[in-house]
Amino acid sequence: MESFFATLKCERVHHQIYQTRQDARTDLFYYIEAYNRRGLHSALGYLSPEAFEQAYYWRRRVMP
């Protein structure tokens, strides 16, 4: 989790100037959504969270 926040700060927060708190929330929401679709995670076998979840449910259907 700490590496995620380091990545978030490095890739996004430190390069933006937000006019309002709502602007920051909106931008970070979309960043996190994209990160969860593309970001590879060592704890998940270098899959994105989305791919890991799909594989998990596929395995549950295949294996009783």
C-alpha cells in the first residue's frame, strides 16, 4: 500500500496544482481508476488488480 501512495504522489500529486479540493478528488479518483486497470502488482503475480480479479473468478467457475 505504501508503494501505491509513493507512486500516486510521484506520478500525479507533485505535478499538479489543484484549484479546489474537489478538483483534486476528481483527478485522483480517475488516476486510481486507471491505476487499477493498468497497474501491475508484485503481490498479485504482476497482474493488474482487474486482471487478478477476473482470473480469480474464472478459476472459481472452472474449479468446483
